[in-house]
Amino acid sequence: DKSPLPDENAMRAEIRKIIESALVQLRSEYREVWRLRYIEGWNTAETAARMGRGENTVKVWVYRANKQLRVLLRRKGITSEMV
């Protein structure tokens, strides 16, 4: 049985809450571009069109959003291995 153990489910739920609280701390543009790319699964061109921005701007915003999220999550004790 490869189902996650109850402890693993609880840990994932807690990490999800921490990520959501970190996303709220980002600039609105970064939060929106991150949501479109990683939650909605849109590519760079789709995201740029939706936001009315150039693709290079979207790439920079994704980079900055990820960088800021890493910092915020590290402060809360979350590492990339945990996500």
C-alpha cells in the first residue's frame, strides 16, 4: 500500500497552510503569476496574455516570486525536500 500515512497527510496539510500564508506576503503581481503558473498550470505565453504583460516580465516575476517564497518558507523551517 503506497497511500500516505496519517502523519504524512497532516504534515502535507500543514506545509500547504504555510505556503498559502507565504503567498499572501508576496506582491500581488508575483502572487498572481505564481498562481497562474503553478496552480492553474498555464505556460509563460498564456500567463503573459492574461496579465497583459510581456513574456520576459512574466519570467522575471516567476523568478522573483519563487526566490521570495524560498526565503519566506526557509524562515518557517520548510525546505525544498519537504515540499
